[in-house]
Amino acid sequence: MNGSRWYAWLPTLVFLLMAGWVGLSAWELRQARLEEARLRARFEELLQVPQTPPRRAEPLDPAALPEVYRELIDRALALGLEVREVNPGLEDGLILVEGSFADAYAMLDAVRELDRPVWVKGLEIARLDDSGKRLSVTYSLGVRIANPEDAAGEPPADRAPPQ
């Protein structure tokens, strides 16, 4: 064995292992920062929602409002989102969901593709974990409701003109 001992190589081996570990950690950190930058850019895109109601569908009868929210909840659940809160309003509503960014983005597309007079007026996004893989997204919805006077051509009984 020429008098060499195996432990003479130990400092070199430790140095190489530490250098590899530092290099791998730096690469993982860089990948995490790149993913965060991509996520931040997609957040910016997601926040650029239209502020105007869609004209593709007739105004909604107020009696059909629960059906619309039921459809939105079903779509959110089908996308894998957890529905945490639903606050239906006559002209404004709110849906709070939790899930991944891809699912939240798909929900935005689902609302946009809905053949109803419903649109996303605004979003609030909060991270539920440090990595940003799990989000809480609040969709503020606008709903175009049919005017009760337009339904029958006359005002409703509670707003009838005095005789």
C-alpha cells in the first residue's frame, strides 16, 4: 500500500462533497427564484382582468342567480379547487377558492367562457405557503341582472305608479 493511508484523501473527499452540495443548493435556489419570477409574471397577467361586463348573454333573471353560482361552484370543484366561501349578491358576488395557480387561472378562464352575464371584476390573491404553490384566490364577480320593468313591460307591483 506504499504507506499511504485512505484517510489522507478524506479532506479532499469532504471538500468535493461540500462543493457539490453548495453547487446543488445554488442551482435549486436559482430554479426557485426563476419559478417565483414566472409566477409573479403570471400574477400580473391574471390581475389584468376586464372591468366591463360581457354582452354575449342576456341579462340574468334574479331567480336564476342560485343556478349560476351552483354552476360556478361545480366548475371550481371540477378544476380541483376547494371552495371556501360563496357570497352571492344581486349584482356583485364573491367566490373564495383555494388551490394551485394553474387551477385558479383555469377558474378565471371558466368564468370568462361561461355563457352567462357574469364577469370577474377583480381578484385578491394570497399565498397559503412560502413556495406559492397553494393560493387563496377571491374572485369579485359582477352579474348583469335583468331590469324587473323590462320583464313584463310594466313596473313591478311594489313600484307601481299611484292611481
